[in-house]
Amino acid sequence: MASFKSRIKKLSSDKSPLILANDYESGVSDMESRTVRNIKTLSPYLCAIKFNFHFLLPLGQKQIAKINKIAHDHHMQTIADIKLNDIGNTNNVTAETLWGMGFDSVIANPIMGPGNLEKLISHAHKNNNGVISLCHMSSPEAQLTYELPVQLKSKKTILYHLFLEWATSLGADGIIVGATFPDIVSFCKKKSKGKLSIYSPGIGTQGGDIQKTIQSGSDYLIVGRTILNSKNPKETAKSLFDLAKN
Ligand code: XMP
């Protein structure tokens, strides 16, 4: 079986680099059927679909496994956006459960430290799955944390530079950098010398511009509310698809 990194790359070149953030407000009772409909109608425009905690928590393992299978049948990869951040053993048990439900990849928070991140990446790769590591988030507040100065022994750096270095040296499958920070996307692209795929949330509703984000070096574009809350999600996905392909 091909690696997660090559599976998603192939789907992105066959279709587009768009990833749907399948987010719903709490209280939506038909999340499962809406999601199945999203997959069936939007999959021609998407390489992957991403699910957060607030989507996964109300569902059971069987429902999640069924959704992952439908996504695969429609030629999409699936991403568990749980920003995993724990000790090695807990991470591996969590990852085992995710792979068991059919997920292809997980988003992790490198604040757990390079040793724990390395173990998680190795666990994912043994299962032909992937780890996408946070580098710099899309919200304006990200500057307060991800740009903190840090010192490792005598080396002074800033937090997201360190996260970038770890993701590159540990062989993560990608990093998250918000589309709202195109200069940081460019910086990470150059610094990682093409070794890391860049995944950018924050397009549309949060203010990120799809073409600027691509020009800055993002490989994958994560879009949620702009598609889901539009009057015609299929048309919106198609117009983003056209922008991403041009
Ligand atoms: P919208 O509706 O703003 O959804 O298009 C964006 C999706 O991406 C998630 N998100 C992030 N996930 N790092 C992440 O791992 C980030 O910096 C980040 N910013 C937004 C958000 O939860 C939603 O699913």
C-alpha cells in the first residue's frame, strides 16, 4: 500500500488540493447523513475530508468507520483533526483506534515534544498512515503562542521555527500553517526545502485567499464554512476547485 503522503498527493493531482473541513454546529442531529451527502456530492472537487473532535465525539466507532469507508469509496483521504498531544503510549493507543476506524492521518500538536512526536510518526508510518504536525495556526491569536521566543540549550529560536525543524527532521507527512499568514507559509516552504507538505486552513471565512495561499507554497487547502454554509455547496466547491486549479 502507498504511503499517506503519496495517496493524498495523487488524489490532489487527479482532482484538486481542496480538503473539506466537515464541521457542524452542536445540535445538528443528522450529521451522519449530511456528511454522506457531502462526500457524494463534493468528492469530485476534493482530495480529502477532515473531521474534528466536535464531529467525532457524538458518533460511535461504527458510524465513523462507515463514513471513512464511504470517503475512500469516493476517492478521498480522511484526516482526524484531534491535535493529538500526549505521552507516547496514549498517543499510540489513540492512533491505533483511529487507524482501526479507517482514518488515513491525524493532526498532532508537537508541543508534546520531539520524542513523542517521533514515536507517533513511526506508528503511523508502520500502518501506512500519516501525521500532520501543527506549525503555525490560522487564528490571529496564534502569534501570541506560535511566535514565542524559545531557547534550547544555547540556541535561540521561535516556537514555530522549532516545530518546523522537528516536523522536517522527524519525517512528518506535513505541517499546518494558516492561510491567514501567507508570509509564514512562504517561509516554511523555503526552509523545509520541499520535504514537507503544507496544509492551510483559514481560507474564506477566516480571511485567507486561496490563490495567494497557493502562490505562497501551500500544497493543501482546508475549507469548511465557506463551502458548508453557502447556498449551494456544490457550486462553491466547484468555484474553489477552479481557482485552485488555475
Ligand atoms: P473554516 O470553516 O474556517 O474551517 O474554513 C477551518 C477548519 O480548520 C480547522 N483549523 C485548524 N486546524 N490548525 C488546525 O489543525 C489550525 O491552525 C486551524 N485553523 C483552523 C478548524 O477547526 C476547522 O475545522
